Amino acid sequence: MRSVRARAAIGATLVVAVALVAAGLAVLSVLRTNLIDQADLQAEVAAREVAGQLALDTAYADLDLDDEEDHPVQVTDEEGRVVFVSKGLRAISGTASTGVSPVPSASAGATPSPGDDDDDDDDDGGDSARPARGEVSSGDPDVSDGTATVDGKQAGYRFAAVEATTPAGLTLTVHAGAPLAAEQEAVNTVRGAMLTGLPLLLAVVAGVTWLVTRRALRPVEGIRREMAAITASEDLARRVPEPDSRDEIAALARTTNETLTVLEASVERQRRFVADASHELRSPIASLRTQLEVAEAHPELLDLPGAVADTVRLQVLAADLLLLARLDAGEKPGAARLEVGALVREEVSQRTGDRIPVTVEVAEDAAYEVNGSRGQLVRVIGNLLDNAQRHTENRITVQVAADGRGVRVEVRDDGAGVPEDERERIFERFVRLDDARSRDDGGAGLGLAIARDVATRHGGTLTVHRAPEGGATFRLWLPRAA
């Protein structure tokens, strides 16, 4: 019950069941309504035929009744007394009167005629005052449900009541019925067919949904098994199978493999980072230990400046590693509003011990403002200047200018430059070109990596190009403050 296949099959079955039940009830309701309307029409036609004959002063015994078994007739007078019933009618309900025995005549007990009246009426010339013909109500008849017993068989009927006025002015009500047996039989037949077919149809829906879902989710099971194997083996080089279909599951497999690729690269980068950090830390620590051991045995041989240099190198490397850890953890830059030209001038003015003086080119009347972390952006500018000092020969230039919707900071030197095939590699961590591998002159290979990471966190870019002087141009682009 917890599997997707089971839940999908149950859900589809319930939805189809509700839809079929609702549709079945609607069909039965429409069918019942149509059949009842047909019975009402038949009852009204039969009632109007009898009412028309009574309006023509036809005697009860002479009434022409078609199909008396299917359309029983009862006639009542103004006081609700039964004056006529069709042949074979023994009991009735649902009309104005439930009696079926006609009112007997004064003489022989025969059924009275609508034309019968006292002799005084004849003596008074009543015939000359009577209309030649009566009237039949033209309004909608009153329709009701009821039962009738005809020839000993009781059944349900729809009765229509139509009023007729005889030429003598007598108002009679004709109740004619139409059987509901056909309606009940049709409704029962349709209901039985629905009750028989509904379980079979639901079973088919459940089975088809189960099979289709199982087939659709088969690649998911393959992906799950492979992911479980990758987790158990810790082999991130493996990939999940990708189905040939172009559906959501294939997209899931592709995305999973892309995630595994990124994860593998991240783990490999982390491993290299740990190894390189250990290597970089080992050299100054070993050097510092050696100097301290020598100083312990021969205090006069203590190289104090070298010990201080190694300690500073360790401090700088530890700071770089801490900053990289914060950047990897997703630390967001601050939202302070900074003027890039002022940052560059301030950083250059504090570098009093540089080998080559730095030339700053910033327009005096321009404001190049960005949003970000002051400490991190100063670190980027300092790293770029440190890199230029290690490789330049005679000149370093820093230029700040507007560039589209951002601010461009260029650090140019006249050194050997960066080979084109190395221009992306130098931004990787612990990467140093051959001429920068000296422990004394070269860094740990983290400065440019930190600079690019900080630029990226600020929504900018850091690239390297060939300088007009023949050296390297490091171009930092940052978006302008809103």
C-alpha cells in the first residue's frame, strides 16, 4: 500500500469509481425522468379522450376506452364521488377518491349518465337552455403517482386529472392512468447492467494502472539500485542508467548523473585541496621547526628573520584557507556601498615596501560605487597587486573605469605574461606556474583562486588577458551599485 504503484492504482480506481457512479446516477435520473414524462403524456392523452367524450354528452356506458388494462379510468363529480370506472378496475390510490364503486341510479342501480337529470328540467324546457356541447380544461393536468388493481393485478401508475364540463353544466374530473411497469423495468435493467459492469470495469482500470505504473517506474528502480550501489561503494565515478525515453524519468536520470559529476568533481577538488594544503603547511612548519631545534642546540645560530618569515607565511596561508572555507560554505558578501577608486588608492598607499611602484589611473571627478564586502574586495585588489609584483619587471598600472553597467579594475604589468593555455588554470587552487614555484618568491597558489571566488560571489568576473606592455592584464568587473 505504500508503493507508488499501489497508490496510483487505488487513486485511479477511486476516481473512476466516483465518476462512473456519478455518471450512472445521472443516466438513471435522466432515463427515469424521460420515461415518467412519457407516462404522463400517455395518461394525459387518455384522460383528454375520455373528457372529450363526456363533453359531448356521451353516456358512461357508451364511452369508448382504448386499452382499459393499460389505461384505467376513474371519473368523479364535483363532490369527489366516483361516477364511473373502467372495466376491471377494482382498487385505486393516488387520485381524488380511492373508491371505485360508481354512485348507483335511483331506479335499477345502473351507472348514471351525464345527461340524466330530473324530469322537471325537461318540463321547464331545460333542453333548450343547454349548450350543444360541453368544455374540456385546456390547462396542464394534475399528475400524481398512485397504484391501481386491474383484473386482480396491482401495479404503479401515473394518473393525469383532466376536468370536463358536460352540456348540462356538470363538472366531472377524469383520472386516467399510464403504467410505470415499463419505466421500472427499464431502470432496473440499466441499474443491473451498471452494477454488473462497474466492478469489472474498476478491476480493469486498477490492473491497467498497476501495469502501466510498474512499467513507467521500472527505470526508477534501476536508478535507485545504482544509487544504492554508489552509496555503498563510494565510487562516484559510476553513473545511473539513462532510459531511451524522453520523459520525466529520463530527465531525472540525466540530472542525477549531472549531480554525480559535480559531486565527483567537488570531492576530488576537496581531496586535492586537503593534500595541497597539507603540503603547503608542511614546508614552513618543517623549516620553522628546524630553525628552532638549531637555536635550541646553538643559540648563536638562530635565524630570527627566517623564523619570523616562516611564521608570517603560516599566518597568511591559514588566513587564505579560512577565507576559502567561508567562501565554500556560501558566505554572502556584505551590502555596504563602496567606492572602488578610493579602495584602490587606499590599498596602493599602504604598500610602502613594494619592489615596483604602482601607478593608479582613476578619474578624479568620477564615482565608481559597488555593493559588497570591503575586506574581501580589498583582499582581491591586494592579491592582484601581489601577483603583479612577483612577475613584473619595471611597471605596474592599476586603472579604474566604467564598463557598461559595471566598474572595471585592470591591473597591468610588463612581465612575461600568462600563456593562453594557462589563463584558466592559474585560477585553480594551489596552482603555480613553473617560474612561481620558489618558496621564497612564489605564493601558495591561492591568491588568484581567492580573487576569482570573491569576484564571483559579488556578481562579477575576473579574467586575464595580454597587456599592451607585453605582460598580463587582470581584469576585475563588478556590477555598479543600484
